[in-house]
Amino acid sequence: MNLSFQRPLRNGFLAMIAATIGLLISPAADIPVMSSQAKAENILDVFKPRATRKKTVRTRRAAPRKQSQRPRRASPITSAASPTQMPGTIPIPQPRPSPEEEKQPTANELKAEQPRSEPKEPAPTAAPREEPEDKKRKDATPQSQPPVPAAPPAKPDEAEPHDEKDAGTQDKRIYQSACPALMNGEVQGTLIAPLSEGMCGERSPLSLAAIGKENPLRFIAPITTNCSMAVTLAQWAKEVRIAALKSFNAEIEAIGTGSDYQCRKVNGGSAGRTSEHAFANALDIMSFSFRNGLKTELATGWNGTPEEKEFWRAIHKTSCDMFMTVIGPDGDAAHKTNLHLDQGCHGGSCTSRICQ
């Protein structure tokens, strides 16, 4: 009797210890929390007879277990792996992934496995090349302007081009007229500097040494005349040579002259009009010498031998056909010794001639 009473006490004491331990660990473990009534029933079961206790236990086990009101602590692995299920819902089974899908890594795994790209270091820039000290000194010194090549000297026979645009600028060029008789070789001479003495002068005077192209007739001394006189004298030389051959049967060696260019009045007077000599537009013929040694002068030959008289009158007639003014010994006393020839203008239209 004594022993049977001690066993229930020991069993009840152990049940109380188990219930106390269950209360302590129930919040942390996955064990349902029992109400105070259930706890009391468990304690009383210890003192009940064995048959009754078993029946009660079975009845308690058959009753539905109340869900604990406290939230369960989800393990970090389970919460991360499976989605949260609402209470009272049946979880839908997920299809098992195929072997190919299992082998393919997820985006997160790829991102985790991708090695972190290290920041690229900037490419080293080439250091500026240092120039030698000699070159630096050379560059530091001011560069001198390259020498301008000197213009080649102008050829005397070539004329400088004329440009109307340079009329307003200072021009040292001498503007003269070319003479066809000089260019064609019908006279021998040169173009000289312009002549200017008050109202006298000539822009393009010529200094002639001979006239005629095929059989030039030489002057004893060079004469100064204009181009108009030069052209006519070249034609005149042909007729004079023919007259010399006819009268003296000889070639002309030289021609003696008087006045050519002179700035004066007519006949050298102090009054009256300006002479054509003042414009290099007149020439006085005084004598001829021949290659056979003969010589004739106008002062003595005009009324000299028959050959001289024939020759001088032939010269006078030829001159009146070519020049605008011809004055000989029969003209006036001032021309007893010289035959005056010029290309002066006479009459209102410059078409009249004077032949004396």
C-alpha cells in the first residue's frame, strides 16, 4: 500500500517537471502551447487509475489541436526557399525542373560569379619630346625675312607693259611713240629722250645717222628729227640716189645738212611764228658728196654746171612731191644756201603744200 502510493506521487512530480520544461521551451520550439485546463488535466491524469487515464489520453489526442496564436519562427533557409503560404490553403506542388534547367545558372548566380572588373588605368600619355637646346635657341631668335630676289634688268629692246590701272600711281616710265621707219630698218638711228623747251619740243625724237634701207645714205653728222620726217626721208633717199646716178653716174657718199631741231622763230627772227625746226619737224639740206670724189653744194650748184643744175632741180622736184614745205634758192634770200624741208601743216585741213 505504501509503495503503490509513492509511485503515483513520483509520476505526478515528473509530470509537473515535464510541463514546466514544456512551458519554458514552447515559445522557441515548434510545440503547441496548452491551455491551463489542459495542463491541469495532465496533472490529474497522473492520479487517476490506468484504465481511465488511457481513455482520457486517447480522447485528448482525438480532439483537434488548437493552433498556437503565436507566430512561428520561420527558419531562414525555409523562408528564403519557399514562398509564404496563407493559413488554410493547400500548397500547390511545383514541377521539378529539367536537368537542362538545373544546369543553367540563375541571373543572381551569374551576377555573383561574374568577376568584378577592375577600373582600367588611363593609358599613359606620351611625354612631350624635348627639343635640343640648339634648336630652342634657334627658334627663340627672330626669323629674318627671306631675301627678295632682285628683279632681272629690263632689256633695252623690250618695252615695259602699259597698265591703265596704274595711272594714279607715280610712274617713272617715259611714254613715247614707236616709229615704224626705225623699227623696219628704213632709217638707222635711235629713239632719244623727249625734248622740251617752253613751247618747243618733241615727245619721241629720233637721232638718225642714215636714211634708206637697201642703199642707205649717210649724214655727215647725225640729225635730230621726229618720226614723220624719218618716214618721208627714207622714201626721199631712193629718189635722191636715182638723181645722183643720172647726173654724176656715182653713188652718194654723204649728205651735208644745216639746221635740224632748233627752238626758234621762222628764219631765226625775233618775232613771227615758231619755226617747224622747233618741233623737230624740219631739216635743211646743204650739200652732197659722191664716191667718185665729186661734191656739189646748193649755194654754187643751183646755177652751177649742167650736171649740178640738173641734179639740184631734180632734188627740189622730188622734195615738193613728198614734203609739205619746200623752200630753195628761188624762194627767199634766207634759203640761198640750204633747201628747207618740213612736214608742217598748211591750210585749214593740213592738205596744202608750199613749194618754193
